[in-house]
Amino acid sequence: MEGYPWWPCLVYNHPFDGTFIREKGKSVRVHVQFFDDSPTRGWVSRRLLKPYTGSKSKEAQKGGHFYSSKPEILRAMQRADEALNKDKIERLELAVCDEPSEPEEEEEMEVGATYSSDKSEEDKEIESEEEVPPKVQGSRRSSRQIKKRRVISDSESDVGGSDVEFKPDAKEEGSSDEISSGVGDSDSEGLDSPVKVASKRKKMVSGNGALKRKSSRKEMPLATKRSTGISSETKSTLSAFSAPQNSESQAHTGGGCEDSSRPTFWYHETLEWLKEEKRRDLHRRRPDHPDFDASTLYVPEDFLNSCTPGMRKWWQIKSQNFDLVIFYKVGKFYELYHMDALIGVNELGLVFMKGNWAHSGFPEIAFGRYSDSLVQKGYKVARVEQTETPEMMEARCRKMAHISKYDRVVRREICRVITKGTQTYSVLEGDPSENYSKYLLSLKEKEEDSSGHTRVYGVCFVDTSLGKFFIGQFPDDRHCSRFRTLVAHYPPVQVLFEKGNLSTETKMILKGSLSSSLQEGLIPGSQFWDAAKTLRTLLEEAYFKEKLNEDSGVMLPQVLKGMTSESDSLGLTPGEKSELALSALGGCVFYLKKCLIDQELLSMANFEEYIPLDSDRVSATRPGAVFAKANQRMVLDAVTLSNLEIFLNGTNGSTEGTLLEKIDTCHTPFGKRLLKQWLCAPLCSPYAINDRLDAIEDLMAVPDKISDVADLLKKIPDLERLLSKIHNVGSPLKSQNHPDSRAIMYEETTYSKKKIIDFLSALEGFKVICKIIEIMEEVADNFKSKILKQVITLQTKNPEGRFPDLTIELNRWDTAFDHEKARRTGLITPKAGFDPDYDQALADIRENEQSLLEYLEKQRSRIGCRTIVYWGIGRNRYQLEIPENFITRNLPEEYELKSTKKGCKRYWTKTIEKKLANLINAEERRDVSLKDCMRRLFYNFDKNYKDWQSAVECIAVLDVLLCLANYSRGGDGPMCRPVILFPEEDTPPFLDLRGSRHPCITKTFFGDDFIPNDILIGCEEEEEESGKAYCVLVTGPNMGGKSTLMRQAGLLAVMAQTGCYIPAEVCRLTPIDRVFTRLGASDRIMSGESTFFVELSETASILTHATAHSLVLVDELGRGTATFDGTAIANAVVKELAENIKCRTLFSTHYHSLVEDYSQNVAVRLGHMACMVENECEDPSQETITFLYKFIKGACPKSYGFNAAKLANLPEEIIQKGHRKAREFEKMTQSLRLFREVCLASERSTIDAEAVPKLLTLIKEL
């Protein structure tokens, strides 16, 4: 049925008839049982079935046909998954339902029969152009409700396999609202539909519009008797069931049409001006023109003149939005035409209507699911609504002097453009599929010098589901390090840029790192505005009028005001260092305006300045002063986030095995978003870190309380997004001039109910938050942590408290209207005292009604007739109905005869007319107030946005702290509180990890417990041996755990400075300002960068930006080039890191000559991953290497690369040949070393006594 989802079911024989197929002509129905808590069964049209391949299949994932987030459907899928693992005999045991869900002799109603009833005469022109013969109707129309689509599990019957492709029958195409609008069933059906709805149509949708339980699902097979025989074609068709092939075949062969009527080419494919080689944009530019605009299309005027009015309008919209998929409203359906219909069939599984035009559609209620499915696949969707009723159209035409046929069509307008980066999740769009933010990024770039070594970026990025804007401008290096970090911390799903503005390096980033994001170039000036035009537009449109105080001067948020020139009091001149940022905002505002969401987002005035994390470094005289600022953050760039697998793993790009997955036990969506930001930018100030650690200790000390709080947190919805939704609905700007305010929606009641449910959900959420604060206040006095006390203390009770007192507001909204009545009816009737306009209108109505009653009493006394009563309805109310026997008397002159009936006459007076006019005026004011009541109610709620948002922010912090406390007390082994010390002259930077474990790995590949390790860099315990060794050279066998050890060190440092306990026995360190990583070997094909180039680029970034307080992790640098070149580069990098920068470094290598060179260097310490060798001999294929995964002092003598070759199953003879060659290389290297030592000794006048044994040892080895 309309908007209903797919539901897994099992095909089996009817319990009484002994067959699972009913066939009547070309109509075939299949007997199924639905997987549910209470199974039901019924007969389903064959075309409403598709094979089910499991809940992990592509079709069941986000964007797939079978995707659903409803719990009842997910449970049904689990049962279907279990059935898939059974054989046919075992599956039959699941068939437990003997009773049908409905009487089995009801008839089926076709969509086409009712769809055409939704159309007016002026709508019935366009389909005649398709040259479709009229559909021959039977002697009577069926009146059956439409079944929703079902999912069929494979191997439901014993019919053998077949290569016959399944295609829906022409007669059955119109049997589902969800996949077909029925357009094309008759040549009298057209495009431009009025608002009138036929009464038959109401039978198709249940009252609540949604499937709650299977008992509400109606299974109604054909009323006529089934055929006793089943055709062989039907059997083979069912066995070869394949929906994807069907969709694909429809796209190329005409889909739902009969074989004999299928066009060789669709109508739009025959249009010469639409073919790729002849296509032009709206300004008639060819695709090879540098200014070609791919988002527009030139449509010849003579072609438009030949179209019907409705199709002419469609082509006009399409010509200006050629890159959008147009969902065009016709009656109660959204229609897709021509090239858009092909997308609908291929991507959404819709079905073509009959005719030469590609044409498909679906009902209004299903818009959210279908639009979201296309958007997730990278398409952009335009929702075109009917914004005029036929009556309004007639009134408009009467005012026109000259009326053409194109004027006599109801007006339609684009009401919304939805893209990946502009989803707001309104009631029409559906709910978000994930909790994390998706950003729309607008950027502008300016190169500072001709060499391109320095550049400046202006950026603006926004999460449209929250309405929060970030805007900033910053210089960057030739590697675009800051820009790469930005897109890693705030990953954009869509990027806007000025055409011709971006440098080659930036384009490479967009092509490589952001290849999965939508990218759109905007025309300079007209689309991507400059800074001055941006400021002028923001002020002219008065976006911020409602949120800002008019007395505050320039009507701009504080962040934007700070970017204007101080000398310009009007705020129209951009500041010198903000032009690029404001221009980037201009590109963003233009695009939001194009998507018709600029008013609702900008009116929130929610702006924050973006400042790169590494742009606020302090060059202090004292070592510890660098970390004195509480807001300083550790820098984790894009490379480090990727290499340490903090958010996404490197295997399949999911969160599996990442630090985020391990730590994240947040209960609220806004808590999850905050945790991600905390992990992106850990703290640097020891004071702030220790305060968070104190908070975790405080929470772990009250386990009963945090258990109660955790249960309450689970009940809280995504309040941050709900606040944005409530603002959007209540926006007065949008209600005044947005096309949606004029749209004619058939499911308005459903949408109103959703809005009210969202609003009531927000109120309930804030009530739960207040309960949480009450629980935490009981123990707040015992807490040491300042941040914890701040977020759970009311502002009214303590000046340091940040949580607002919401009690008065919540009580006010509790009594504002009848919540249950509003939830049930979708209408809000405010209670007395809440809405002054509504209250005044009601008072005026009562006053006028009372006045009219008093006037009636006066007239009764005046005439002497007690039987006089008022009569009439609407504007003819309050006529004095007087019996005829009293008429003979002299009536007052002001009595005016209005109507008569047998036995009496009815009169009006001037007084009655005046009082009635006053009453009607009051009633109209009441109705206007009621009509706008929901918007004004939401608007009044939004007036306290700051308080609501402050409460959400406090609970988000509490949720994240609870999450960290939960991890800290529930580790898989010893957990310790990190000790963070200020770096001083007597406390140089160091890292001391003892008994530390990898936070994301609890077991080894072989199932053993993870081996803890000590990682000591620059520690006092080591100084006696190695002095202040800040660099540790890590060696060891291949697969011995070197890379894991380095990732472990990086992750533990991140966790410690986030303010979390870590899996170790001891953790002591001075703050780390930045973590650098050079791990793994991979190229960037999309960016045109080789493996070795990537290595050197990452190394260059390290050498450029590393400070004495950084942590550097370098894994096998130099392996991407020749051995000697790689060794030389590695040697030089180690020297720079150890002796000049002096930062904490773990440097793994297989270059043993490098180890020998630094074996006596006091700035470098040696360590290796231990292993045990059994059967060590000349034949490496006979050796057995046991990895001990223990990090110990000293260098590893060999890398045991041939052991890895053995594990990889290389042939033994290959390994042996390789080993012999390796021995030759080793001898050659030793000979060179001996020759070098002899030469050096001969140059000296005396031979050192220690050198002689060394030379003898080398000779013996040779």
C-alpha cells in the first residue's frame, strides 16, 4: 500500500488448496506467509514479489529497495535470515499459519482505476501524446485495497531453474501505489491534476497510513475461482525470479508495456537536440565551451510550443535544472518523466507506465524513502509541488486580459532541492540514517606567490541538519596540510567551489581524498558571490532579524560582524583578512538559496569561527607555558587519523576495529557527535585533562547513579536536530514567502501529526534531561571535577553552573494545549492564556453571540412573540424566524425579508447584520490563529533556543564523560589513570608506558591474549645508558608487531589527552602537541602520487611542522625506492629528528646498516620486537620463527623476511634461491665495510687497539 515497505515472507502451498499459485489470464498470485511475531498469510500478486538474499545484501542496506529502520521489519528480516540457512524441508516447518489475514474471496483494485479519478479535464491532455490506446475496462471495476510489496525468499518452490526473465504483466502494473501512479492506463489521463480527490481513492490507504502490526495488513486474493492448471511459463518465471534484472530490462525495453507495444527507443531518446553530441546549455554553449553549464539544457522554443501546457512546464523546469531528478507532483503522486523515469526504474525499482514516453511514479506519502534512496546514491532531487488549486487558477485567469492555453494550468513550483549536503530531515524527507554530521563545504582559494608554495583558504561549512555554520580563513603550506586536516575533522559529503579558482594541489585533494563527495563548481560573481555581495545580501534579506536585537547595531551575528571592516558601521565592507571566508559563505548561501533552505538555516544565526588547531601555537620562553592555555588542542591531521584508524579502518572503510567503535558507548546522538570532536582534537592543557580525569573518577565512584542516568539517556531523542526542525517549522520568514507555504499537500494531516510528534518528543526529552540533573545534583557536592559540576548544576543555584532552569518553560508547554488530542488529530488548539490572538478572538465570538441572544430577547418582547428563533447557517445565520400569524401585525420598518417557508418568514435587521459581521470577523481571526497556531507555537518555543541548546550541550558533555567512564572501568585488563606533567627545564618531554596494550585489540590473530609492552621515550630510567634519547629505532622480524606497537603508542597518547583511562599499568607523559605518522605503504592513484612520493610528502610534513613536544611514528621509511637511496634518506631523517628537532620518535626500519650507524649515538636508543628461532640453519625454509610480540632493548640481528615468504606459501625452491642471493649481498656488504675500516685505519698514524679485534671479526665473518 501507499508508502508501505517491503516485508520478508515465505512462499508455501495453501493449507487447503495444496498449491502456491493462482492464475487467471495474465494475473498470477502467489501464496505467502509473512515473517512476524504473529505470522499471517495471504495471496500476493506476482509482480509485488522480489527474491530476498539476506539482511546483509546490498538491497537491504541504506539506499537499497529493502532498507528499513523499523524494528518490526528488522525482526522480520532476522527470521528470514534464519530461514535462508535452512533447507526446503526445514522451511516448511515455519509454515504455521492456517487462517488467512482477511476473507480470501475479495477482489483486487487496480491503481489505474482510481488514479484517473484524481485528474481534471485540463490534466487529460498530455497522455494523448503518448499514443496509448484506451484501456478496455471490464463490466465492473474492482474495489479491492492494494497490497503492499513483499520480499520473497529464494527456493520457495520445487520448480526448476529457468533463464526466462520475469517481467510484470501489463494488467498488473497498476496494482501498487508504491511503485506506480497508474499514469498511462488511459489516454484521457493527463499531467496537470487539480486538488479534487475521488472518494474511491480513500479506500486505498488505512487510517493511520502506516503498518503497525500484521493484523492490519490485508491479504485479499481474487474473487473469481482460480485456474486449476498452471502454465509452464508461470512456473519458469517464478523460478527465475530476479528483480534487478527486471529493472534493468525495463530501462532498455520499455518496462511495463506489452511486448508488442514496447518502443525500440524512448521518446526523449529520439530528440535530436537532446543527444550528447548536439546538446547545449541554456545559453546555447556546447559541452566543449569553457563556460558550459551542465546543470542547464537548451530546449527549442518550437518544441515547447508543441507540448501540452503541463509538459511544457516540466520541460521549462528541467531545462533550468538538468542535473536534478524532478519529482513532479500530479494529484496525489510524484511523477518522473523521460530521463528521470529511467533513473527511477533503475535505482528505485519503479515500474514504467505504458506508452512511448519513459514515465514512472509513486504516491506522495513515499517521497521520503524514495528521495533519500536517490540522494544517498549521489543524485540531486527536486520536489515540484502544485501551489494552486483549480479555483485559484480560475480566479487568476479572470484577472488576465489575454488568456492563453498555457495560463489555464495549475501553477507548480520547485519547493525543495535535496542533495547529500543539504538534507534537513524534515517530515517529508524522513529520518537520518546515522548520528554523525554530514557537511556541505564551500571553499575559495588564493595563492600567495607564483610558486604556489603558500596559499590562503576561505572556508564555510555547515551541517544542514543542525543549522550550524563554521566560517574561517587561514594560510596553508604547499602540501595543503591545514585543508587536509579540516576535511578529515569535518568530512564533507558535498563541496562547492568557484570555477577556475582552485589550484592543482587542491584539485588533487578533491579528486583523491574527497572523491566520494559531490563536487560542484559555481560561476564566479553570479553564483559564487564576492564578500561585498554576501554581506549586502545577508543584510537585505534580514535573515537574522528574529534572532538578533535590533538595538545591537548591524544585524549580523557576532562572528560575521567581526569579519567586517571596523571603519564601516553599516557592515557592508569585508575585513582585510576575511574576504575569502565571506566569499565562501556567499557560495554557500547561494546554494542554500537554490535548495530553498536558506531562510530556515540562516535565521538560526548559529555561526562559529573556524580556526585551524595549529594556528594558535605559543612561542613561550618557559617550556611549560606552551600548554598553559586551556583551549589548546592536540593536532591530528588527516594522515594520522587514517593511519591510527581512529574513525575508519583501512580494510573496508568501516568503523570496525577503530578507536571510535571501542570507546563509543554514548547513548545520545548528540553525545556521539561530541565524542567524535573530542577524539579529533584532544586536550593539551594538563589542567583541563586532569579535570576530565577527575570527572571520570567522580562518576566511577557513584555506579548506582550513573546506571540510572544511563537508562534515562537512552530515552532521549536527537534533541539537537529536533530543535533545528522546530525552528524550521516556526520560521516566520519561511511561512511568508516560501513555495512550501503555498503547496497543496494531500497528506497534510500526516505531516502535521509528525511535526507534533517531533515537538512532543522534544518536550519529553527535556523532561528526561531535568530528571537526570535532579539525580546528579544529589551527589554533585562530592565531585572534584569542575567541568562535571558545571554541566549538572543549575545556573539559578550557582553562578558557575551552566545548566539552565527549564522547569517554568516545560510547565508552560505542558499546559499550552491538549497533547494527546494534538497527537491524535494533527491539530493544535491552544488553551486559554497561551495565545493572546486566539484568546481575543474567542472572547469576541462569545461577546457577539451573547449580544445576538440579548437582541433576540428584545425582539421577542417587542413583537410579543416568544416563539421567534434564529435560523440559518454560514453567512446567512441569525435570521429572525417569525410565524405567519404574527406577520399580520405591524413589523418594525428595519425588518428586511430574507427567506420564507411554509408557516413562517425570516428577517434580518441592520443591527443583526452588524453583529453578525463582527461575529464572522472574530471567527475568521480564530480560524487564522488556529491555522497558524502550530507555526506560532513552534516559533514561541524557538525563542528560548539558547536555553534549550545549552541544556543539550550540557547533557552531551555528561554523556561523553559517562562513555569515557564506562570504558575506563570496563577494560579487558589493568586500566590506569594517565599522569600528565608540565614540561619544565628539569622535566623535558617524555613518554612512559608500562604494561601497555593496544586499545582496539584484545586478542591476537591466533586467539591468544594481547602481549603488554613497555614503551619508554626520553625517560629518566634510560638516561644512564643512552642519555636523553628521544628517538627509538625499532627493528624486528616481519609480522613481529612493529607497526602495531607504533599505532598502540599513538592511540594511547590520544586517549590519555582526551581524558580517558588507558589499558596500561603505568602511563606518564608530558603533553603532546601533535601526533605525526608515516605508516604503511600506499599510493594515491586518484591524485597521481606514487607510493614513494606519498612517503616523502608525509615525511616532509613531519620535518616542517614537528616540535620538541610532538610524537612522531615512522614505519620503514625509504622502502619505496632503491635500497641505498632509501637507507640514505632514512639516515638523514633519523638524524634530523633525534639531534635537531628532538621530538619523541618511534622509527621502525629493516635497514640494519642504519641501526649500526646509530648504535653508539646517545640521542638514539635501539629496541626490537623479540622472536624465537627454532632449527636455525642455512635453509630458511626449515626454520620456525615464533613471534613473542615483546618489545625489548637492543637491535634484532635479522628481519627474517624468508619466514614471511614461507608463511605466504612461496615455493621452497624460490625461498632457497632467494636465501643464497641474500647471503651473497651480505658478504658483499661486509667486504665493503671491511675495506672501509682498513682504509680508515691506514690513514691513522697508529692503529687503535680496539680496532684490531673488530677487523679480525669482520675477516672471520667473510
